[in-house]
Amino acid sequence: MVDGTVYVGSIDEHVYAIDASNGIDRWSFQTDGLVYSSPAVVDGTVYIGSDDGTVYALEAAFGTERWSFQTDGDVKSSPAVVDGIVYVGNSDGHVYALDTADGTERWSFQTDGSVSSLVVKDGRVYTVDRRTVYALGNSDTENGETERFETCSACQAELNDYDNPAFCPECGANLSDFVKETQIYDPN
């Protein structure tokens, strides 16, 4: 809720702005897909994704479209907006960084699975797919290369010093069930 208005997506393919004091619709915006994403409302703009594969930027006061960005998968991820950039993930495994002013793609990163949520903290975008935790952004890697960090999910032991072990050297867990990777990526 922002300034007495509740912004919400719906399975009827609409985004709604609802007056919190009386429950009356202030406006609605039609998309071409179900809207599971929760909106981010920043500086008078509602940012939200839809199963039509689109990220929308809507005027918070009237619901008019400011811009849209088309992806290649459903956008169930709720956008995070930090320092003039909208970060959002989608079902084809991409994380996108979009300019809040016009929706221009600043960068994108392909994960190994669907991206359903993300968090931005200290200049990094954290997200997870089925097995991998990704830290995207201002990393210490050279030339924007991706670093992988593997840990045992059972005991959190670091596995980078071992050459693809079948079992965790610390707790004995079968690593085919418990390996978790973390990647750090710098798009610059």
C-alpha cells in the first residue's frame, strides 16, 4: 500500500489500484496474462510483471502505461527497484536490469532455471533457481566473469577445494542431493 492505495495483480489479467479506505477501484490495467507478480511502487510508478512475458511500468495515479519490456517467459517474479533500475526475473531463467525511465535493458543474466524471486542488497542482486544461488552485480571478478561457489546444503561445508566429490568430506552427505552453487556475476 502506498499513499492510501493498494496495488495488486490478479488472475483475471488485470492490475488494480484500490482505495484502501473504501475498497473502490481507482483504476485497472489490462495485461494479456495472469498477474502473479506483486508490484513495486516507487516514485509514482507501479512496476509489475505478467504471464504474458511483459514487465510493465504504470503511472500510479491513473494506471496509464509508461513503458513495457517484453521477455521470453512468464514474469512471476516481483520487481525490485533500486537506484533507477528495475530488477526482475522470469520463467526462462533470465534476470533483467531495466532502466526505470524508459525500460531499456541495462543487462541480463541467464540462470540455469526459472527465477521466481530476487532481492537487491548492497549493489548485488540475489536470486536462486533449483540448485544455485546467484549474486549478480558489483563483484570482484575480473572482466565480468562468473564465479561459482559450491557448498553442501546439508552442513554448509565449502567444496571449492575438492574435485567433484560424490560425498561431502565434512558430513558424508550424498552431494547429488545436497550440492548448492553460488555464482557471482558482474555485468560490467
